[in-house]
Amino acid sequence: MEPVREVTLREIQLAVKSMSSIPYFPTEEQGRAVIALAIQEFCGSLKGLKYTIRTACKKMPRWLGIAELRGIYCAGGFAPLDGEHASTTIPELQPPEAYYPPAPKLLRPPEPSAEELEEFNKFCAAFNAKRKPDLEAKRLEEAREAIRREEYEAFQRRHEKKPAETIQ
């Protein structure tokens, strides 16, 4: 087993340059510098860097971004230096379906019996009977409030100051 060593900035720059074969990969120096800095944040071994770049060049149909590079790195079994794990959208690099636990089965509650339905209907009727006076009281209060508002507005109109008549 080869010893793990940190990746140098020069190795990262060469790796970024080698990804230029990926369609739509950034051609500007600033874009490539950002990619190199991002790789430096998560890539901790030369083996991981080589795997990531080789896989990206083979599997990316077009440039999919830095997050996808991180996903490739993590899919290769490498732990990111900054601890931020990511997944890839490339199907061949995703874990097999057996990796995911099966979804829990949702159980339907049993149908209520005739007695339970009758009890529920009685409860609803009693609840609505208690609620009706509350609704009527609320409607009455709303009507009173509307009348008060109308009276107040009429009072304001009656006592509204009129501009002084000009002397001719």
C-alpha cells in the first residue's frame, strides 16, 4: 500500500488542465483557478485526485460543476478533507439499489365498524349543535361591528371641516 501524501498545488493545476477535454469545461484562467481551489479543499490524496480526474474525463458527458467533482471523489471511497460529502449524478457511480433500505410499507387503518360510524356521527352532530350558537354569536357581533363602523363614518362625514368660503 502506497503512503498517503498531500496533493500539491502544481498537481491540482495539472489535473484541472487535463480536464479541458470535458465539453463546456471553463477556458478562462479565473474559472480554472476556482476549480483548483475547490479541489484543494476536498482532495487529500494523489490517488483520490487521479481517480477523480480520470473518472470525470471518462464519465462526464459535459462539465457538470465542482459539486459533481466532489461527488465523484466521494463515490470513489475517498473522504473529503473538509468533511462535506456529496453524491454524484452519474448513474454508474451511484451505489446499487440494494444499498438503500427498502421504503417502509404504509398500513391502512381498518375500516370502521357500523357502531363506530354511528358513534362518530353522533359526536359530529353534538359538536355542530354546540358550535351553531357560537357561529350565530360571531355573525351577530360582526353585524354590530359593521353598524358601528357605518355610524362612525357617517359621524365623521357630518363633522368634516369644510374649507372656508373665500371672500370676493
